[in-house]
Amino acid sequence: MILEFLQYAGLGGYGQNLGMIFQQLEYFGFFDYILPFLLIFAMVYGILDKSHILGKNIGVNLVIAVALGLLALAFGDVSVFFSTIFPKAGIGLSILLVALILMGIFVPMGEEGTRRWGNYVFFGLGIVLFVYIVFTSLQEFSFWRGDWLGTNWPLILTLVLAGGVVGGIAAGSKTRDKE
């Protein structure tokens, strides 16, 4: 029975290879709709379940997670963004893995100073790769194309400065314990 289903689906015939299976999954919309939906659903449900924002009602959390997962896929932007960012993130993780291997070979880990230095370099490389991956992935959307950044830089600068001022005020307004 299972073999007949696989042959009907085109997965059990002669000459099938993994590439053809992935092509069929792509044809069915698995990578454009099902995987992004599952990822968004799992993240939203996990956040709602662990934070208990809406209480401990599993049904409410499931309905909200399914609704947000389906709404996120309604216009296709999520699928385009996921198909852009995840391959680049895979390349970035490969670069970090090679850097980690090279650091393990060339940086002695027995000494505390060199361990700390290597960790800072590795963390800095991770930040640079993260920023690069995010900005190159956002270029797929229309608001990053063209001269958007050039025409809106005063607004961006104002928002960054206002965020810095608010952050500075929030950091400076912590109450001190009386001793």
C-alpha cells in the first residue's frame, strides 16, 4: 500500500533521485508555504506558551499561532524573505565554523588571555556576518531598492538619536538601593 502511494506520487519509480524529490516538493509549494508556516507557527506558539501572556490556555495559543502563521503567508513577502535569508545564513554559519576551526588550531586555549581574545574576535566576526546577512537579505524588498536610504537618512538619523537619548535616560534613571 505504501509502495503504491509512493509510486503514484512519483517517489518510488526507477531513476528517482533526491534532486527530483526536492523539485516535486518545490512544485507542491512545500518550501514556499509549508516550511515558512511551520516555522512561524512554532515560534509564535513557543513564545505564547512560555510567556503565558494570554494565560495557560493551549487552545487560544494554538488558534493565534495558526492565524499568525497563515496571515504571514498571505502576501508572499515572508516566503521571499525566508528564501533569501536562510541560504545566506547557511553561508554565514559555514564561515563561522571555519573561523572556529582555525581559531582552535592556531589560538592556544590553555591561557586565559588568548581564550578571551579569540572569543572576542569570533563574536565580532559573528556580528559582522549577521549585519551583512540581514542587510543583503532586506535588499529583496522594494523599500530598500533605489534611493530609499539616501532620501530618508534624516528620518533614520533622528530615530537613532532619539532611541539613544531614550536609552540613555532609561539607563541613568535606575533607582539606587539605600545602604
